[in-house]
Amino acid sequence: ETRMISHNLMPKTIKDFGYSLAVEQLINSLNEASDVQLSFFTNFREGRLSPILERNLYRITQEAVTNIVKHSKAQSGVVQLMKYPEMLILTIEDDGTGFDPAAVDSKNHIGLRNIAIRSETIGARLDIDSRPGNGTIIALQIPLIHE
């Protein structure tokens, strides 16, 4: 059981094949185990991101889609990663019940706090757009640094 939990936290797939394939596997697994229909779209199929960036993006995505399944009462959710020459944009949205981000108590919403910390770690701008009754959109803008 510990091995399964550890694997789900950071699957070998992300180390071997990267963010996109790992998220596809996560989405497929959640679709089989829940009533929420999740989908994933990306224009980033070639190449790899830095290991730190891939790991943090995966953990952010994992936390957000787990929140969708556990808390949102959504029927569907979408994860989208788009790569542009100077920026990555990750959006995770659902059609669930939503919440008031201003009323979130960080002691009781550890997942959202972890998303914020991981976003800061990778230099991302994080926006959470949600209102009760209107679902949630989590958006990250991550500048790409060219060496």
C-alpha cells in the first residue's frame, strides 16, 4: 500500500516520459475511479521540461484534479497545458460548485496552499477564479527561461 501511495505521488512515468504522459495516466485513472469526466489537452508533446518544473507542474495538476473529484461536485474538468515561445500556460477548470477564494482558510485548505507554494517555487503567476455556483479555474503562467 505504501508503494502504491508513493507511486501515485510521483509516478515513474513522469521521470521517464515527462509531464504530459504522466498527466494522461493520472486522468485515465481518475476517470475510471470517479463519476467526473476529466480530459487533458496540450500542444506540448516533443521534448522535456526541466525535472523541477515537470515535478511541480505534475503535483499542482494532481492536487487540482483530486480537488475536483473530491470536493467540486463537478460533472467534468479540463486540464490544458499550452507551450508558447516565452511561456507555459497551465489551466485546470471544472464545472462544479465553486467557492469563494477570499474566504479560504489556509489551515483547512492545505491543497490550495500547496498549489500556491509550488507555483511560487517555479516562478509562476497563479490565478484562482471561482465563485459559489460557477466552478473553478486555476491558471498558471510560467515564464520560460532560455539559456
